[in-house]
Amino acid sequence: MAEAREGTPVWADAMFADVEAARTFYAGVLGWTFAEPSAEYGGYTQAYADGKAVAAVVPPMPGQEGLSQWCLYLSSPDAAATAERIRQHGGTVLMEPMRVGDFGTMCLAQDPGGVTFGVWQAERHRGFEATAVPGAYCWAEVFTREPAAADAFFPAVFGYGVRQMADEQMDFAVYGFGEDRPEIGRMTMRAGDFPPEIPAYIQVYFAVPDCDRAVAMAQEMGGRLLFGPMNSPFGRFAAVLDPQGAAFAVIDVGTTEGEMPAFS
């Protein structure tokens, strides 16, 4: 497998107080199957879509009990150097680069607006074995109240270009490598849409063959619909809160409506 370019989303995981309940929920909503938990790595449990590794669930680390949130990991050839750039550009390193066996090196960080994300320097674990297929990672967006800070920070750390969507009703941008390779989006959290108790975060999108069916299953299994389902030029999508409080989105990229927006 080719080396992922620095800044490419390469993995996603989430902590859950009740890992077994999380496994049941995501198996029902996304069709995941799971490996056996790894006792050597704190019960880390890898998830699969059609036999391909797509994410993981894990019990919380000491001091983080009760915190359930999806974390997106961005590729780095040198996690220590990336951590230093994070500090230089106003971010916070929450967990110093730590080697995980022969799988790779990880660190956790926040941008100046409080968006938590991971950095992954791959060795044996290269990251997603599949993307944009049912049950797999498809897209992600930084939800922030400080868009200018995010637009400066992420490109400075990962070398992205920034393109702004031409829409007066929505402050949305994409970070990526040229017009044909967006990597993640950036959405401004407006006060009328996001209560102050909702922190800034990265919303991870998983592909599904039927958005409405996935939402119905999520609700049946104790999840809560945050918004949608709604059509867009990118697909029909919805945001969901799982029963343990982790937000994520589902998208059917085969059901689209409207023209693609212009970016500058």
C-alpha cells in the first residue's frame, strides 16, 4: 500500500464505557463485524466492513470515563515533528507521540478552537483498509466556532490548501491538495444552530446504502437524530448521536440532488 500523504484521514476510533453495547449498535446501524478485543492494548477492538478494517472501539482511558467521541486520525510521516508544528501554530498536544507496538505512532491534539483530532505515523497498521463503501469512512468535517483559526491552523500543520464555498447562507470550506483532492471540510458552528454546551468537534461520515434505513435503525437501537436526513449534491446524509453520546454521520453517496457548489 502506498504511503498516505501527510494530512490524509487514515483512521477513526472512539472510546465507549460499554464497548459491548457499542459493538451491538454499530453492527446494527453500519453492519460492522468485530475482532476480539486486544488485552495487550487496553481492549482495543477493530471493526470491519465486508472483511476490511474500517474503525475501532475501545474502553476509555483512566480519567476519561464517560467521554464518548469519534476521533479522526490524520497521517504524518513524523508524529513528533507534527506535534511540534501543532504547538508552533497555537494548538495543544493532549497526548505526546506514543509508539503502539509495531503498529505505528499516535498522538492526540486540539486546534486553537478546541477541535480534537489524532495524528498517526503508520508502520504495520496502515489505516483504513477500505473507504467510501458501505460501513466505511467516507468524509469528515471540522465543526468549529473559530473558522479563521481553523483555516490558518490545519493548512499550516498539514500543508493543505483552503477553498471556500460560494454560499452566503453557509460558511463552509474544504482543506485539501488541489481542486480535485479535498481531504476534510470545515463548517462554522453558528450560535442559533449549536447550543454553547456542544463543543467543537470533527464529524466523521460513514457510507451507507440507504440513509433513511440507517437512521431508522439507529433510532430503534437507542440513538438520537440530530439533523436530516437531507439531500445534497454530495449525497443524502444525516447526523446521529449514538446511545453513549458519540456523534457521527451517515451518508448515501448514491442519492444526490442539486448542482455541485462552486468553491474559490
